[in-house]
Amino acid sequence: MTPATDPPLVCLRAIRVQRGQAVILRSIDWTIRRGEHWAVMGPNGCGKTSLLRVLTGYLTPSSGSVATLPERGLDEEGWFDLRKHIGWVSANLAARIEDNQTALEIVVSGPQGMVNHWGKLSPAEIQRAERMLRRVRALPLRARPWGEFSQGERQRILIGRALMSQLKLLVLDEPCAGLDPVAREHFLTFLDALARKPKSPGIILVTHHVEEITPAFSHVLLLHKGRSVACGERKRTLTESALGATFGAPVRLTKSASGRLRLEVTGEGGGKVF
């Protein structure tokens, strides 16, 4: 892990987002350093998406300070450059890709800042895209169209697209949504392996389920009604008391032999597993 004395990738201080009378985020502090992989958890409406939009410069906070990739200034041009180094994989992005786009074309479009690629691919583009598809275990899909891919295949291709840029951070917004249990396990195995690679960017995983937080994720941020319940190293933050406060119910955590956690609600509505 990178020493704490190194400049952080992200440093958010006292972030507040208010729209009219509604306060979406309250006094959020969040620092991400090189070598850290974060899981972000919280119920629907807790402010997760707003916080990520602040981090990437798509939402200006009502108050507080934002320092992201400190070597770059954050004027309008600086934000444009910054976004080349932060990949964001979400359902919104997936919905904008046209069904006839091949895996090669989708991956090539990443550094260009486009969603869909038009025109002939150069030999150099093809070679680089094939290397990336191999890295994300999707090379056999290179000539197939988007409309034929499963949800798990789509997620790997979108991650490949993001990694084509010189990323410092990769944000995965609920990447397991819509996956069946087998496909989810395959994807999580892939994601854990990706996070462990020496040249992997910092990964931010947004999820509702503790069992999706694989051992490679070192840090956790828990949100409830726009506030930070816990933020820091996984062993200190991913606890029964913190998760109970996050989701508003008493919970019990168990751990499998592989190090994966399982959460069960123990109060009213008990027996529900996250």
C-alpha cells in the first residue's frame, strides 16, 4: 500500500450538497490514496451517486473542498483532463451503446471520449483493443455486437473500455445488478483479480451487498441519509454496528472460508440476507 505521506488521489473535505430545502450530502470527508480499493454502501437515496458526481466534477458542492488528482488544476479545462483519468461504468453508459457496436469498437471508443465508434479501425487500434479485451477476459467477443452480450460480458467490455485510458480511478456503479448468481460470482472473481494486479487503478465499487465486497477491497465508505456512518480501513468500518446504522436495522455478519462476508438482518424482518 502507498505510504500515507504520498499525495492522495482524492481528498474531499466537509462536502455539502443542498438543493432547495433538501440536503443531499452533509459534512462528507473522504480521502483515497494510491493502492486503495473502496466499496461504497448505503440504502437507496443516501447520496452515493451525488457523492460520485462531486468526485468527478459533474456536480459542484454547495460547500466544502474538492482535490482530485492534485497534480491537475480544477478549472474547466482541468476537469476535462481529469475525467480522462477517472473511468465510470454504469447502467446509464451501457444504455447509450448501440446494439450493432462490436466489442472492439466499444473498447476503442474509450480514450476518444465517445460512447459509440464510427469509422474504420486502424491496425494499431485493433491490436491495442485486442490486448485490452484479453486483459478483461473478453477477447473471443471482439467481433460480436453489443446486442448479443450477456450482462456479465457487457460489464467486462465496459471495464476494458475504461481501462483503455490512463486511469487513476475506476468507478463501478452497482456492476452486479442484473447478474444471475453464477454470473455474479464469475464477475466478482474477475474483479478481485483485476484489483490485485500491480498496475490496476484504484477501484470504487458501489454496492448494496456486503457479499460483493471481495477481499481485494481494502476500504469502505458507509452512507446513511447523506452522512458518513463510517469511512476507512475495511476491518474498522465493515462492522455489525456500522452496517446496522447504515441500513437502519440490527444485523449479523458471518465470514466464509474465502474471506467473503454475509449479512443477515436480525430484528424485524429478520432472515433477510444482503
